[in-house]
Amino acid sequence: MTDDKQEIDRLIDAMAAYLGLPVEEAYRAGIAGHLAVAHTIAQDVLAFETSDEAEPAPVFKA
């Protein structure tokens, strides 16, 4: 078992306990896959450089 797999398994167990949700063994692989994809996407977002002058987009309300 790789360190990443162990880390994802610990995360699944911790979040399930925190949320009070049971996790069926049949769903663990799917949950782990989604967490791995979310982690990859988050790394891309966090790596995006912005300047100090960057402003968030305005919010338009109707």
C-alpha cells in the first residue's frame, strides 16, 4: 500500500467519523478516486499565480 493510498484511506475514515456517516467497503474505491482527482485539481488551482493587484470579479444582482 502506498503512502498516498494510506493517506486517502485515513482521510476517508476521519471524514466519515466526523460526519457520522457509514462508509460501505464497496464504495471506498470510488470515494478514494474522487478525492485523488479533487486533490489534483486543487493543486492546479493553488499553483495559479495572481498579482497583489488582482481583484475578484464583481457580483451582479438582478
